[in-house]
Amino acid sequence: MWIKNKVWKPLLIVGIFCCALAVTLVIYVDRLEQELNEEIVSVLKETSEQNVVILNKEVEGKFILLEAVANRLADCEVFEPERELKELQKEVKQHSLKRIGIIMADGTTYTTDQKQLELGDKENILGSMKGKRVISRRIRSQTNGEDIIVFSVPIYKNNEVHAVVFSTHGIDEIQQMLSVSIFDGAGYSYIVETNGNIVINTAAHGGFAEYENIYTALENSSASNSKVVRNMREDLQYNKSGYIYFHNKVDKYMYYSPLPIRDWYVLSVVPADIMDSTKNNIMILTYVLCGILAIAYGILISYIIQTEKKKQKELTDILYVDTVTGGYSYARFCAEAAQRLKKTSLSAAYIVMDIDQFKIVNELFGYEAGDATLRYIWRIWRICSRADEVYARRIADQYVVLWFFDSREELHERVEDFLEILQKSYSNNISEYMLKATLGIYLVKDKSEEIQNMMNYATMAHSAVKGKEDTTYTFYDDDFKHKLLNDKLLADQMKRALRHREFIVYYQPKYNVMTKKLVGAEALVRWKRRDGSIMMPGRFIPLAEKSGFINYLDKYVFAEVCRKQKEWLKAGGHTVPISVNLSRRHLYSDNFMEEYKEMVEQAEVPARYLQLELTESAIFENKEELCQIIDTLHAMGFSIQMDDFGTGYSSLMMLKSVPIDVLKLDKSFVDDFDDPKGQKIITSVINLAQELHIEVTAEGVETKEQYEFLRNLGCNTIQGFYFSRPMPEEEFEKLLSMSAIEPDGKLENETVPSYT
Ligand code: C2E
Ligand code: CA
Ligand code: CA
């Protein structure tokens, strides 16, 4: 869905950004590790080189001491061994030597401790005899089995080597030289020969104290060391420095740098964890930073998602929520309906419903009350619908609904239940006006059909019922299609029928309640079909109203009534005022008043014999304009009757502002006469009308009880089957002539003729 795409965009950007960041971090961490490793090696190298410097210094110190002794001896004019050795004794003590010795050119040897010469390989003597400074290998002492190292220098006399002076040093002493603290004591050093033989071992914990050769030691301590040992061997052979990473119980670094003494090397060893701890700290810090960044990005992403979701919700709300009811919007309805229709195994029906003349609610009670009513109707739909069904307000007071059902009877029942609850809102005083609903229902045939098509069918059924007095709902089915077709045919035939004078006027008499005298009549149109059948206005008036043909028809009926009145007046002079219906549409059309005036003038009938019936809903179109129209009609001499009072959104107060002459109480009011509430309404309507000097005509009076009830209330006129049904003109003509002769007709006991 498009909304999801909207989330993906920022997510993609953030995602790409995070990937780039992650890659950068990986590269950075890798580089950092490399640099830290280099740093470790350089620290190790430095330590190692420091060792070399210290050793060199120490060795140099020992040679300087020996050379000082050699110089002193050289300066002696006469060499007196005992005396000299006594002097040298001090040096031995002072410098913690094993001994100092002198070897004369002839091989005579003098030592400070009178021990035998210990230079097993004579390397020192030979070297120093040649004028060199010499340090011996590690030698096992012949005198006491201790390991020693011997330093020797020549004694010159007259520029010739005259003798050799040497000093013997215990291994411990040399070892001391190496005891520079490495890494706060965690590291230690060795001195080895190129062949790996250990010259100075270490006593440090974890060292190779028990080994004599460093290669053997390394190879024995871990198989994984063999490769590094190979590299190290090679380096040492070529006098190179370098480092290895080896394993001996723990991982360690070893740096090797050559000493300028013999073929010796200094090895500096440090456990990897010590070296790595700084690196690890930095790495941990880096990882923590990465973690923080990841969390920050996580928060950022969720923030973006949240904001996007919120935005979406706002958008969805605008798109999918109806602002008035808080329920689904029409868009949401369509989406939901399509889905739910797919899921259900039941039969389905789309319903389009609205309230007759709803705009009157707004006009009378204000938009807030109008909205409250719309919400109320929505709640009724909610009550009447099941969980899997959908309902929504489409526009204005129109609702759309998708219902599921097993049988058509069930659907009928549910629709009736809905209408009943809606009706109750008025009788229970929830709504101050009668809500009359109209429903169009489409029974789904093919669930895969476009929802818009199905909604159209329901809407067509709905508009077909709209404005019909007797029908509340209808189905769009084959009958309906047939009816639509018929309606179209009828509408097409009307013009021709009018030309052929197929429309005839029936008259329904009106009687004075008290005197039971004929006091008027209502002209009611019928369509006499060519086959002789009579079609009732309920069938064709709505069609005529829809097409606008009603204007011609009303005018025709009015003209017919004028013509008849003129005839009756001419003939006997006795007639009664006849009211003619005027459709709402007609009332507001241009020229209407001029045309009617003209017709009356042409007929030469006094206007008091003509009355106009306006339906109650006409009042609400435009009250000011209506009052003007009524005033003009009054001026022309017409009496104005308000038809169907009580069916629409009557307000008694409205009676005060619209200058009508007669109020025609609708049949539905009269039917309610035995209900206490109905009685109360009729009573107050009649009372108010009397106060305002408005006459009341009760319509649809069918029974004696109704008649008596209305008479007792002071109703003025009665129109209903109880007295007379609408009758053809000839019949009415007879009635007129009868009433002229017999003003007190015994109508009460007469059988009522049927002329419908
Ligand atoms: P309406 O103007 O309210 O006319 C009264 C209707 O009530 C008439 O129906 C009449 O036959 C019926 N009626 C009178 N007394 C009784 C009674 O005691 N019981 C029952 N059940 N019905 C009673 P009709 O003639 O079928 O006319 C129906 C509607 O058609 C009229 O209602 C009016 O709105 C419309 N109509 C008739 N003729 C014309 C016309 O020339 N022009 C216009 N615009 N509308 C007309
Ligand atoms: Ca009428
Ligand atoms: Ca009426």
C-alpha cells in the first residue's frame, strides 16, 4: 500500500546510512586493531632496545674497569704479583666479582682467589693477547661448577701485549643487568645465542627456566609455535630483529634484537594480555561507542517509524474516519466491504439509506443537533449490525451498509428492526422530529463484481423509493429493473396522456364537523389509461415530480377545476371551494403565480372557490420567500391550506410565522387518536391553530370514533372515507346539487360509495 511505501523511504535512507556506518566501523576497528598491534610491537621493541642499551652500558662498564686495572698494571715498573693481587682484591669486593686474574705472556697465571685459570677454551686469552676486548661464552666453572662469564682485556707495555687481565662474573650478576623492569614486572628477558642456546635464562614465572635452548623450549611448549620458531630462527641467522607471538600456557609476545656482544640476542617477553589490555580497552571503548551508536540509530529509526506511523494515522484518520460519526469513512467502507464480502459464505446485501428531508433538521435545530442526529443514526446501524458487517456515513445524511444474511425473510426482519428503532427515537423523545428513512437494497449476486457497481444498484433502488409516501425500502432486483423500465415508459407517456386528456380529476368532499354539511372538496388527479383502468396518483406523481412534468399536471388539474367551477357556478350557482394540490417544485417555479392568476381570470371564477394545498415540506425551502408567495396568493384571493401536517418536520412555532389559512392534519395523526400521546399532540395542534385562527381539516378520517374525537376537540372540517371517498366529477356534481337542496344531509347512516 502507498502508506507503507512512505515508511520505507526514510527507513531505506537510515538503513543505507547504518550499513555505511557499520562498514566504516568495521574498517575503523580493523585499522585500529592493526595500529594497536603496531603500537604493541613498537613498545616491545623499545623495551627490548632499552635492554640492549643497558646491557651495553653494563658490559662497557665492566671493560672500563678491567682496562683501568690493565693500565695500572702496565704502569708498574716492576710487576709484583702478590702486591698487585692484594690491590685487586678490593676491586673484586667492590664490584662483587668472582675473581680477577692476570695471565702473563708465558702463561703464568695469578688470580685474586688463587684458583686455577678457568678459561676452558682459552678464547679470551687468545683474543685479548691479540689486543681485543673479549667476553666468553657461558662457561661451567671448573673450580665450583657454577656457570660464569669471563671478560678479558690486554695489558700493553711498550705498545705490545704484555699480559691479559680478566674478570670472572657469576651468571646471577649478568642476570641482574637484565632485570630492568618490563611492563611493571610482568615481562622478562633472555639472552640467547643465534643457535638458540640460552645464555641468560629467566627465573620469571612462566619462563623457560628448565630449558637450555629457546627453540626447543618454544617448540615443546606448543605445537602452534613451530611456524614462528622457523621465522625467528631465520631472523636470528641474518642478524635481524623482530617479534613473534607464541603460546606458552598463555599467549605472549617476544621481541628479539641483536646485541653487539658475540652473536647474542636479547629476547624481551611479555604476556599478550598485558600488552593487549590497553588495546582491548580501546577496542572495548570502540565497541561500546559502536553499541551506543547502534542504540542511538535504533532509537532514531524507531522515532522515525513512530513519527511516520503517527503521520500515517493522521492521514488514515482523514481518509478513513468519518469526522461526524467517528466511524468508517466511505473510502474505508469500500475497502472493508470488499474484503469482508470475500470472506463470508452468507448472502450479502448493500444498503443505501437516508433520511427524508434531513436538511430541515439542520435548518430547524441547527447543525450541532443535525450532527448529533447523524451520530445517533450511525449508532443505530452499529446496534443493528453484526461484528463482520460494515456500515458508514457516505455523505450528508446518507449511510451505506453491507449486511449478511441467510434468507431474505431474515434481511426483511432486520431492516424492519432498524426502522423500528429509528422510529422509537421520536416516540421516546430522543429525537425531536420524526426520522423517516428510505432504503435501497441490492442483493449481491456476484461477489466479485465491482463494489461501485453494486453501490450504484443500491443507490438506484434508493432513489426510486425516495419521496414515496408509502414505501420505505425497496430492492434492486429483476422486478425493480422492470419497474424502472416501466417508470421510464410511464414518464415518457405522460406528456402524450396530458394532450389526450387522459388525466381526470376526482373530488373528495370535505364536511363541516358540527353541521356535517359539504363545505369543500379536494381535487385529486387520476390517470385513466387507454385500456380503461384507473392509475392512482401514488404511482405516477413521484415520477412526474422527478421529471418536472408535475408543473404541467398541476396546472392542468387547476385549469380543470377552474373550468368545472365555472360550469357549476353557471348552472346552479351552488358549489363549494375546491382545493388543488400544488407540488413544492411548482410553487417555486418562475411565472407560477402569473399563470395561475391568468387561469382564474380566464375562468372568471371568484378566487374564494379555489384553494391551494401546499405540502408541509415546502415551508422549509425558504421561509421568507414562501411568506411572500403566500401573501401574493392571499392578495389574489386564494385560501392556502397546509397539507400533510405532521408528516414532515413540523414545528408548531412555524405556524406562527407562515400565514396559512387551513391546516390539514395528516392521516397518520388521525390514526394515532387512540394513543394518549397522539391525542395530546392532536389536541395541542388544534388548540394552537385555534389560537392563531387557523382552521383545521382532519384528513383520512375513517371511523366514527375518529370523527367524534375530532369533533370534541373542535376540529373544523373532516375529509375522509368515513364521509366520502374521492369521486368522479359527475358524482360530485350530484353531491353538489344534493347539498344545495338538502343542507343537512343524513350522511352518517349512508353507505360510503367506493370510487378509488
Ligand atoms: P393528499 O394531497 O394528501 O390527498 C389525500 C389522499 O388521501 C388521497 O389519496 C385520498 O384518496 C386519500 N384519503 C382521503 N381520505 C382517506 C381515508 O379516509 N383513508 C385513506 N386510506 N385515504 C384517504 P390519492 O388520491 O391517492 O392521492 C395521493 C396523493 O397524490 C395526494 O395526497 C397528493 O399528494 C397527490 N396528488 C393527487 N392529486 C394531485 C395533483 O393534482 N397534484 C399534485 N401535486 N399532487 C396530487
Ligand atoms: Ca392534498
Ligand atoms: Ca394530505
